[in-house]
Amino acid sequence: DAGITQSPRHKVTETGTPVTLRCHQTENHRYMYWYRQDPGHGLRLIHYSYGVKDTDKGEVSDGYSVSRSKTEDFLLTLESATSSQTSVYFCAISRLGLAGVDEQFFGPGTRLTVL
Amino acid sequence: QQQVKQSPQSLIVQKGGISIINCAYENTAFDYFPWYQQFPGKGPALLIAIRPDVSEKKEGRFTISFNKSAKQFSLHIMDSQPGDSATYFCAASSAGKSTFGDGTTLTVKP
């Protein structure tokens, strides 16, 4: 499982409240990613990080911010949650595989419901 | 613009049959094409992957066929088993970033 944990695993919150999701890895991987998964949309990249304090936007970054102050933790923040952000959020890491390319491995996910 | 199109959306196969899932991509910069398997309540797990310099890769009952000129690739599951029932995602990657298809829900009937 590439040593990835996510917390919380489930959260219910109200519209307009801030929410922070945490991804923690134990294997010192440089690249980390946040995706959201919605029915019919597969996995869509929100933000990613290529090192401590180095982050960049993905295809659905509006309404989300991230921070990475140390290698093992990648935080995803919804500054003011909206119902459209109800989703399952997956964290992933990337590591060099046997084929010589970077392979992504996913955490167990966080189910977020915004009422 | 959807860069990776996956079909079918759902698939029902009898035990022992062959499951085939297709994907097409737009961006010729993609250099790595993985498939993921996801069970309910779990994160996606890397199943098998191929690089564009290879036309086919086989691992056990799972085979990827890759057609670079057509910008298409497919997953074949031979001798499908009820335990293969899951959602399958194709992806196309470049520079460490992946674009995913929308997924195919496979049901293998005993």
C-alpha cells in the first residue's frame, strides 16, 4: 500500500465551513497527489506536489488549496466547503517502478459530505 | 476536452469469458499507460501498465494491447472470475501526471 494513510476517513460538514484532509506517507516519496472521484468522472487531479513547499494545480483546483511543509504530509484544504465538493478524495504517491517509469499508488480515500 | 475516453461504462461477462475494456487518448506526449483496479470502498490499485514502445504486455490473465498509431489501448481479462468484479480505470501519464478514463464497472456472473 506504499505506506499511505489518509485522515479522516469519513467527514460530514456544513456548507461554508473550512475542511482539511491529511495525507501521510512513510516512504519519503517526493511526488504526492490529491484526486477527487465522482461517479461518471473517474479520478480528477486537484493539486500535486513535487517536493516540500513545491506544489502545482491540477485540472479541478478551484476552491482547494494545499500545503506541504514536510515530505511525509500533504494537506488538502477546502477554505469554504460547498455541496459540489461532496466527493471521495484520494491521495497518491509516485515512485519509480520496475518499468523505469513513475507509478502511482493510492491511499484508502476520504469520503467527504458537505450538507 | 476529455483526453482519455474509456468504454464501455459497464460490462457484464460470464465466468470464464473474456472481458475487454477500451481506451483512447488524444495527447501524443503521454508516455505511460497504466490500468487500475478498484474495489468498493478501496483506493485504486495498479494492475498492469505499458509503455508506448511495446504493442502488448501480459501478466497472468491480464493483457494490455497498445496501438500507437490509432492512439488506443485496451485491457483484456482472460478466463474472467467473479473476483475480478470491480471498477477498472485506464490512465495516460506524462511527466509524472496522470489523466484517467471515467472507469468501467465489470461484473462477472458465476
